[in-house]
Amino acid sequence: MRQFAAMLDTRDVAPLPDWLEQLTAAGLPALASLAKAIREDQPAVVQGIITRFNSGVNEGRITDLKLQKRIMAGRAGGPLLRHRVILMATLRRRYL
């Protein structure tokens, strides 16, 4: 995993094929499954590594919203949900 993190830090995809082979050869089913999934969507993974743009902030907000919706399912209306989502976003900015 450190090798993949290094690829992300340097935005260098050259070691990716060798790294995927190492995952497959590791003998662990979870790592082999990860390698297979990355190979199936390799063009997207390569673009994710080489570009500086990402949707991390948006994904975090969507995760927060889904969490609040699950917690409050059927308990409150839109105004309270909105208040809790705004509060969560404020707390996330403060501590991250």
C-alpha cells in the first residue's frame, strides 16, 4: 500500500503494472481481488493518479448527508436535517 501511496504522491503511474503483479502474487485473496478490480478500471485509476483534480470534498459531503439521512430516517423534517448537515460540515472544517 505504501507503494501505491507513493504513486499518488509523485503522480507516477510507471510502477502500477509491477505493483498489481505484486498484489496478485501475494497469495492473499483480498489483494488479488483489489488488483483485479484496478485492472478492470485501469484507465480511470491512471487518470486518478496523474491528475491533480479529485472529488474528495464532494464525496465527504455526500457521505455526511447519507449518514444523517440514515440516522434521522422518519424522525424529522427537512429543516432539522439541513441544520444537522450544516453543523457536521462546520465540525469537519474545524477538525480536519
